[in-house]
Amino acid sequence: MTPPDSGLWAFSIERYGRPGVAGDCLRLQDEAGADVNVVLACLWCGRRGVAVGRADMAALGSGAAADWHDRVVRPLRAARRAMKRPPPGLSPDAVEALRTRLKAVELETERWEQSLLEAALAPLPAAAVPGRGLAMANLALYAETLGAAVPPDLLEGLVRRCVD
């Protein structure tokens, strides 16, 4: 069973497939500890005219979606990544087949996370001018909450590629 279709999920799948987006998202994840689903949610909100404030961002970081991400998504990702180098004695082909199945499960858990994010963001009004400026503001606020130095050009590139 999968969660119901959502605007955030459709946006994420389409944008993540664009050239450079996956690499930039994974760089944010690996270097700054970002949750790629929150990154995409910030961009999606900006495109829709939704400003994500500090209190909203704090709620995203401590709510059901964050809990699901920490307890389910992140451990599955770690297991999948660990399978890239199987120990001696295990068939690399068999481990790769298992890794492929695990990747599909991981993607489904991310879809569930996005349904939680979208539900948390639903009460926020579309009151600002939609577009790149708002998406950048949302993304910059998220980067600030991570407490890591994020190169501005990385954020600008994501906004340019994801917000039409």
C-alpha cells in the first residue's frame, strides 16, 4: 500500500529527475545533514507561494515526518549504502539484487514521509508571491536550521533547477 498521491510527491519525482538536482540534494544530505524530502518541500512551498517560517520549520524538524525519517528512512538508507560493499562470502550479484529491492522500499518510505510533510504544511496559507525568491528564502531558512555551512551557490542551483 502506498500513500495517496500528493502534489509534493509529484513535484519531487519530476524535479529530482532533472539534471543536477539529485546530485545537489545528495550533497546537501551528505555534507550538511539535510533531509532531501524537506529540501524538496521547501522548494515546493516556494513555488506555491507558501512561506515557511521559523516556527513551521521547527515543527517540521520535530514532528511526525522527522521522527519517521530518523527511525525508518535513515536506517534503510544506511543499510542500502552498506550493501555496496558486501563482505567476503556473499555473492555480489545476490547482494545487489537485495539492495535493489531495499532501494524500492526506501523510496516508498520516503513517499510516506512526504505525505506527513505535506499534511504538516497544509495549514500554511499561500500568501506570498510564488517563485524562486520565496523558494530560496524557504531553503535558506532550512539550511540555517541545519547549523552547517551550505554554499549559497548550491542552494541557488537547486532553486534555479526546481522552481519554474
